[in-house]
Amino acid sequence: MATTYAPTHTVEFTEDDTRPMRRLRYGLIALPALVILVAGFQRRWMSDDALIYVRTVRQILAGNGPVFNPGERAEASTGTLWQWLLAAVGLTGADLAQAAVHGGLLLTAAGFALAALGCLRLYGDSSMLPLGAPLLLALPPVWDFATSGLETGLATCWLAGGWLLLVTRPASVWTSVVLGLGPLVRPDLGLVSAVFLGAQWLLVRPGRRRTLAGLGAAVALPGAYEIFRAGYYGHLVPLPAVTKEASQSLWGRGFTYLGDFAGPYLLWVPALFVLAAVLPVRAESRDRLVPVLAPVLAGVLCWAYVIKVGGDFMHGRMLLPGLFLMLLPVFLAPASRATALASVGVAVWAAVCASVLRIDYEGRVGPGGIADERGVYVAQNADPHPLHHTFAGADWHARYGKAARAAEPPALLLPGPVRLAAGTPTVTGVYPVLGHNGTSVPLDGAALDPIGLAYPLAAHSERVEGGRVGHDKQLPDAWVIADRGAGELPSGVDPSKVEAARRALRCGALAELREATHAPLTTRRFLANLTGSFQRTGFRFPTDPAQAERELCGRD
């Protein structure tokens, strides 16, 4: 006979009877949060990508607007809400790196507590067993990205908090507002917003007027910001989404990324235990079935999207939100014989995973360009908890940072062996490690990357086939010199390529891209950016200057 999550009878309890149950419930909520707090704190660190947020926030606080470099409107921050939360904290004078790391850890712990509370509220059963929680808590990538300074902690808290509201207050307009925030947490989490809002409608079944009111409440903030983004930056998405070609399909590379995450930790083992526990379960009402299935569907869609676009260069990172979603309904599960056996199986696997299962490229960049990101920065900084990166263990990065901090304007620092060239009004540094570059180059200078995470010209160049995931654009020096340099050319640079690039920059879509990102932001410019944002976002040009000139300027 199929088991059910619904209680089959009611028992009257005295106040003395309920006190131990209440303590047990509080413990089930607090324990996962406490474990991730300890594990995350022991592996606290700051990623280079998080330092990209820090420079943008510093520009906001300096009065230059939400840009990476003054005078160039480029949205380098993928997590819009995280950027503005850090800016709010920065108003207090707090250290931004410390705020990002410890704030992310607290939000991750809050997300785990909200996940447990959501299960308790959904099933209403005093007898609950941990099922999904130990699976998550045993994974080293979960420990690593509990901090890192990125938006992962905020995403964890939003996912769990949104699901809790779906369970407890589906009819509230404020639930619609919170569920609609997904695109502002991360653009790809718009998938989760869509699924959760659909689930909210199925639970409430409102009339047309209430449906429109709820939809309006959900899209008000992300819609308003999207209008601002398109008019201010001239793009429909943050610049990293352009750089990483978020609309392309790279399924093979994506499945490699999934295997890189699932294989080392034998994730199929706890997955089988979880399936064995939930397959016999039947839901007795729509009010229970919809909140159970919604996060699972959202998690599957998140994984499908990550696989489609080719994964990521950080081990496990982009798959964590989807896994968290799929485990939300069984983070804690109602006690039954099947659940008890599954919980024991997951606990045994968790003990083995947490103690011995590891990737074979710890501290390095592994196959396919996927990196143990935390391990890399621990090694390169010779620091178990790198926050303000010194690169004491990576002299090539340290040399670039020293050169950028010591450079006197006008100066142009190009990647590779550090070279200086006159002609720029300030210090312009070009380096592929963008967070380090943004920390080293002064705020009134230009910290550019040939990959294009914060440099529109590089972002709109064509991909290099076979490149590292997330790093498969490489703008040649000739373009940077044509765009930013003047005077005598550095040695090794072909003058004809520089001239071809300069001519191409004055033609067609490249000229319009420069206007969109550099011209004074008048009302007319804002409207031109807004109306041209779709076409501009999809524009790409060849990295060969002569070919780009022929295509853009019509030269044979």
C-alpha cells in the first residue's frame, strides 16, 4: 500500500506533551543551518568574480553609478539584487569583501533554516526525518559556495523563502512580489520565478482581476529594472551573459560539467535512496501536490538550462541551486519505514562523502577548464581563507597588481608581459583575471578584460572555438590599442591590424555599441539604447580586424 504524507488521525496533546515536540521541531530547523554555518566558515574565501561586484559597488559609492569603469556603462554584476545589497551595506563603511563573504554565509544558513521550516509547515507532522538536508550538507561545493562573496547565498535564501511563502501564504500579493524577484537574484532564476508563480496560481485559482494584480506585483520590480538596464546599458542582459553566450546550446560540454559534479561524489547513490523513499508516496490534495512538485520542476529546468549553455568553469557552482530546489520537498520528510531506511542510507553516504570523496584536481584547474575555484585561490594566495587577494603564491598575478598600482597616467597595461604605452588619459589595465584587475587599477582608471565580463567590445566579439567554458572570448591587443591607445605602438603589435580595428570601430554596429555605452546619457540616448537593446545584445563581430572592417564598413 502506498504511504501518504498526510496524517491519518488526530491526537490531542497536553502542553507538557507538546514541549518536547516543539523543541524537536526547533532542532530540525536550527541544526542544518548550524552545520552549514560551521562548514562554510571553515572554508570561507573570496572568489575573484566576487571582487567584480566589489569594484562596481565602490563605483556606486563613489558617485560614478553602477558601472565597472567611469565613462563606460557596462553591467558587470550578474546578480543585480546582490550588488545593491552590498551597496547598501557599503554605506555603513563596512569592508565590502568581509560583508560579501559573511553576509553570503548568513544568507545560506537562513536558506537552510527556511527549507526545514517549509517542510514542517507543508507536512504538518511531528515525526520528521532528515533526507535531503544531509545530502546537501555532505557536498564540498556546498561548503565552498556558502561563502565565496558571490550571490549564491542570496539565491539559496530566496529559493527557500519563496517556497516557504508558496506553502504558507500562497494567496498573498507579497508572495507574488517575492516570487517575481528571481531575475534580479540571477537572470537564469527567472525560470524558477515562472514555475513558482504558476504554482501560486494553481493553488489559489484567482479570478482574472486578481491574476492580473498578482502578475503585476510579480513583474513590477524586475520589469522596471529591465527598462532601466536596456536604457542605461543598452543591453537586455548583464554583460557576462553576452560574454558567455547564454542563448547558445553546448549540450556536450554541459553534460561534461554535470558529470564533473555528480561523478566524484557518487550522487547517484543518495539519489536512489531519495527516490526509494518518495516513489511510494501519494499526495492527497492539490494544496500539497503543487508545492511538492513545483521546486522539483524548477530544479530540473535549472539543470537543463545549465547543461544547455555548457555548464560553468567553477566546479559544481551552477548546479547547486537546481539541486537545492529538487531536494526542498524532502529536505525533511515525514517519518515512515521507507523514509527511515532511506535516511540511514543517505546518512551513511553523507559520512563517506564528507570525509573521503573528492575531485582529483583539488587546488587546480581540471579537465575541460573546470576549476576547484576555492582551491585555486587558496593556493595562489598562500592563504587558507583568502579575502583580500595578495597572490603571495602566484607571482605573475602579484607582478601585474604591483605594476597597475604603480603606473602613472597616461598608461596602458596589456596582458601577458606587462607593457606600458602612452596615449590613455588615465591608467588602463587589461588583464583576464578581472576581479584582481579591478582591485589593482584605481577607480578613475579603466580595468578591462579581454574576455569581456566588463568590457563591451570584448563581450561582443565572436567565441574562440574550443576555449575554456566561460573564458572562450579573447580580444586581441590590436582592438584594445585601437579603442584605448594612441602614440607609439608596443612591440609585437601589427600596425595594420590596429588601423583596421580603428576603422571598424567607426562603422555600423560597433560605432553604435560605443555610442550606447560611452555617449552622455540624455533622454534621447536612453530611448535609443532602449529601442535598440534587442539587436545590440545579439550583435557579434569577428576578432580579426581586417575581416571586421570588411563586414562592418563594406570594404573589399
